Amino acid sequence: MTEHPTSHEGRQPLAARPQERARPRQQEAPPGAAATAAIPGPSPAVPNAAKGPVPNALPNPAPGAEAAAPVADTQTVSRREGDRLRFVGAATRRIARGIDLDEIVLGLCRASVPTFSDAILVYLRDPLPVGDERPANPFVLRLRRTDRLRLADEESESGPEGERLRLPVTDPQAGLLPAADLCEIMAGGALAEVLRGVRPVFGDSAAARVALPELLGAGRTVPTGHRAILAPLRGRRRVIGAAVFLRGTDRPPFEANDLLVAAQLATHTALGIDKAVLYGREAYIADELQRTMLPDSLPQPTGVRLASRYLPAAETARVGGDWYDAIPLPGSRVALVVGDVMGHSMTSAAIMGQLRTTAQTLAGLDLPPQEVLHHLDEQAQRLGSDRMATCLYAVYDPVAHRITIANAGHPPPVLLHLGGRAEVLRVPPGAPIGVGGVDFEAVELDAPAGATLLLYTDGLVESRMRDVWTGIEILRERLAATAQLTGPDHSPPLEALCDDVLDMLGPGDRDDDIALLAARFDGIAPSDVAYWFLEPEDAAPGRARRLARRALSRWGLDDLSDEVELLVSEVVTNAVRYAERPVTLRLLRTDILRCEVGDDSPQLPRQRRARETDEGGRGLFLVNRLARRWGATRLSTGKVVWFEMATP
């Protein structure tokens, strides 16, 4: 055998150098652990590592080793590159699974630790700019999340949350101080230059040695060598943060190709954060838009008590277009409305607001329920060919104890009787609003005193777990069971009834928004109603005063006679002046006294300040000063002027 001389400097034989390059193949992990070998994870400490490198004691290579070493080296490099690509693919898929900001950042941390790094710190801009929004000054980064390997001596300490709060920024085994929570980026500083460059850099590079202390805080360092990577997070338009990847001393340092891996992770994370911020802003705007379009409070009309609930959909479904409303009508009636615009988006919420406003305007005209739905259908078609919604419109008359209902493809209401019987009302189903060319029908039903009408959207009764008719039957049974708890002579409290209805929802039943409107019918007894027809002649005001005085005396309200007679006389005088048909006068006694005067003239009265020389024009001024409330409503056949007086 030919000997290879060794130089006087103690260098290894020349033929041994290829053997050194082939050494990783001898220490290589089994094929099943290829990814761990390519992207090193934590490994046990090397024996005698503190005493320096172990001398090369390998024997001289056998003949032909010089030719085999380059082949083995090429195969190892090829395998490592393939493992890197597989890791990047799996990591980016995990990051892309996140929907909101926290899920995306958590995906980055879980994908990186421990496969790619021993620890990671993620800084994001505070506040995060949205879309083309001009970012706020100064440029501030906030530590959003940290993660690291859990050490054996920490097993008995606090759980994951406390662990993340105490994460050291240097060697994960050193137990040093945590990183700074806030970092203000100085214009023209080293950190600003690294972030502007976008590309990841090693922690021991000239730029990063100055930038990292600025990011992490004074007195905090990172492991020496290629054991830290600073990667800027750049979205579509601007830098939105930075990520710091760290490796401990018990595993190989980062390589040049690891900068490409860090760049891929940072790019996918930044783009995901951009989308999450935009999506979150849109969902927030849609939710606020819908909530502001829903009534802040319900009116308190005579003869009926109201309660409502609105429950937004689960986070995965986001906001929809459900709405409810209660609109006082002339004659102490009230319109009850509930609707649902198809879809879940800001557009659905905007269409809901337009339809609700249209319904309120049509209700003010006192149109029949089927006519209201017809005009809503026309409005939906004007908004677009795909603007569809379901709606149920009901008008309750507390004097007649009747309710008129028209339906446009909405689930039927449920009527809970005083004795505890729950009934699904038979109403014409109708076609949804927006279909066009469909006639709507109305049905008039009894509304007995003490009964409760429940209007709702399909999110309450329909889900992935059950169909709509199964849900309606469950709702009916739930209402009947709740009524039995209060006994046959008492209706369940209205607010508690709404809460109990929502309790029927299961974990998988939050696929859609839920709007709920409950109406308890108290009605007005016939003995508390006085109604007359007056011919439009000069004697009508005097006759109205006499009739009002007799009714007040019968009700024991003689103390109000003088004021009521004066106001009735003024309002009837105005009605007679323009009316061509008989004028109606109605007095209603509940917790207040309400007077209503109707005529066939559509012109609404307007209060004005009369001049000293004017002979008239002071009637409405007196009504405004003496009455508790007053108003005028235009009807399809004329108008009604009303005022209310507080009873002693």
C-alpha cells in the first residue's frame, strides 16, 4: 500500500479529505427520517462538545473510496434539497389554512418550531394597515406571538400560555430575558434598511447585528454563527412585520438555502395576514352595518308587548341579512316584520337596509300586507336580478283582536295560546321577494288576548343537522313545554321566552344569522273604546265635544274633560274644513287616553306660528302644548290625526 505523507503542520492525509465529506452519509438517519435530517430538529448534545472537536480517527480509505465519495455527497445534497421542498410545501399549506390573523401567525409558529427552528418571534405592525389605507406614524412593531421548544426542566412549570410569555429570544436553553413587546422603527436606521430590503438575512450579518438589538431591545442578543435569521414580512403593498428564527447550539446552524425557506415562510405568512386583515375589516363593517340598521329599541304600541333577539352567525359563516321591525300604524295597530336577505356579505347587509327602509315607508302609507310585499318585490328587482329575500309582514289590530299576515317565502310564524298550546299558523307560503311576477296573498286570523306570536328567520330552525320543518316542530314543542312551566292561566315572561327559544340551538346550528321577534297580544277591551261618525258640517265640533265628555264621565276621567274637549274641537274643526265624507272620532282608554280623528283628505296638517292679526292657525299650537304626544299619518284613503293624554 502506498503511504500518504503528513505535513509538519499536522494536516490530515490528502486522501482522507474525501472521506471527511462522505462522513455525513455514515451518520445519516434512516430513510424515514429524511425530513428531520434535512431540516434539523433538536438533537441530544454531542459528548465532550465542550472539549473541542473530536479528532478524525477514521482509517485510510479503501481503494475506490475517492470515486464513491462524490457520488454519495451528491445524493445527500439532492435528498436534503428534496426534503426542503417538501417541508416548504407542508408549512405553506399549514399557514394557508388559517382564516383570521391569529390562526395564520399560529400556523407559522407551529410549522417552524421545532422542524425548522428552535424558537420564533413574530412582530407585526401596530396598527396593521388595511388595503390602500395610509399606515399610521410612527412605524411601530408589536410582538404578536412567540414559540419555542419546551425544555425538559420546564415540564412542571406553567402551561403553554405562560410558557409563551416567558420565551427567551436567545439560545432556547439559556433562559434569558424575553424580547421587548414594542419596537419603534427609526427612519434610516439599520432595522428599517433590513425591512426595506425584504430578503431574509443571517443574524450575524453586518446589517442584522445592528438591526436585531433594535428589534429585540437593548441588552438582548442572539446565538452567534448562522443560528438566527431575520425575515421581513411584506404584504402586497408594504412591510407589515418581521419574523426571527432561532436555533440552539445543540443542532446544526442555518445554511444558505435556509434563507430561501425563511423567505417562503415569510412571504406566505405576510400575504395571508393581508387577506385576513381585509376579510376581518369587511366582516366588521358588515356586522356594524347590519347592527346599525336594526332597531335600537322596539316601540311600545297600545295593546301589544314586544321583545326581540338578534344572533349573528358563527365566525365561519359571517354576517347575513336578517332583520326585524315593529312599526306603529294608525288606529293603534302595529306592523310586525321579519325578513332574511339571501347570502352572507356586506352586500347582503346593505340590501337588508334598503328593504327595511322601503318596508317602513310602505307601512307609513297603511297599505295592506300583500301590497307591501308586492312593492318590496318590485324594489328588490330594481336593486338587481339576483337580489332575493324572504319576508313575513303582519298587522295586528288590538281593538278587533285580529291579525292579517302575508308571506313571501318565509317560515310560518308560531302562535302560543294562553293555555299552553303552540300552533304553527297556516299562511300562504308565497314566493321570495325578487322573483317578480308573483301575487301575494294575505290571511286574517284571530289574535286572542294573552297569546304570543313568534316571528323568526330560518337560521333558528334550519341547519346542517336538520331540515326546516323538523326545526319548526322542535320550536313548537319547545314553546309548549315552556308555557306549561308557568301554568294554564299565565303566559311565560316575554324576555325569558326569547332566551329559552335560543337555548334550543345546538353546536352545529349556527350556520346563519337569527332574527327573532315576539309579540304578546294584550288587546283593548270593547268597553275601553268609543267610536263615532261625524258629518262634515259646522255642528260637528260641538257634537264631538259632547260625545267626548260623556265617554270621559263613563270612564271616570272627568278631570281631563276641559283639555280633551278643547283639543277634540280643534282637531275636528280642521278635519271638517277639508273633508267630503264623514269624519271618524275614536277614543281609546288604556294606561293613557288616545284620541284619533280621521278624514278623507290626504293633506297633513302642519304646525305654524300664527300672527297676532290672524283669526285662526292656533289649533295645532294648542294640541302641541297640552297633549303628551301628537302626530298625523297619511292613509290610502286619507289621514288620521291623533293625540295622547296622560291619565291620572
